[in-house]
Amino acid sequence: MAIKKEDYLHWRTSSVTKEMTEGVAEAATQIVQSLVTRSESNPMYDQYQRGYLRGVQAALEWEPEFILEEGELPDD
């Protein structure tokens, strides 16, 4: 779904979005800390957690396809 860049930036900078991303980032930080500090390895669970972290990272970095306004050049 393509949206206007202005609409995306409005959503991205809203207080609700910031609160959500901070909460997700905090949860990810806790997972990383548990992976690093755990005394015993659990390969299956560790792999699951790594996959979860990749999904979180992808969600936090997501940007939609933008609709270009008349005369606007695409960002590269």
C-alpha cells in the first residue's frame, strides 16, 4: 500500500508510535541481555529469540512505498 510521505512522517513522529516503538525496543533489549548473560545455552530457544529479534528490527525499520506528489523526485 503506497501512502504519502507526509502521512508516514506524521504517524512516525506521533506520541503513540513513539511509545510503541520504545516499548518494543525495550523488550528486544531485554531479550538480548538474557541471551548474553544466560549461563546455560538452549540452542532451540536461542534461535527462536534471534528470529524474534530480526522480526522486531524489521518492524522498527519498516517504511512503506511512498506516493510521489506532482513534481517530487523519489528519495534514493
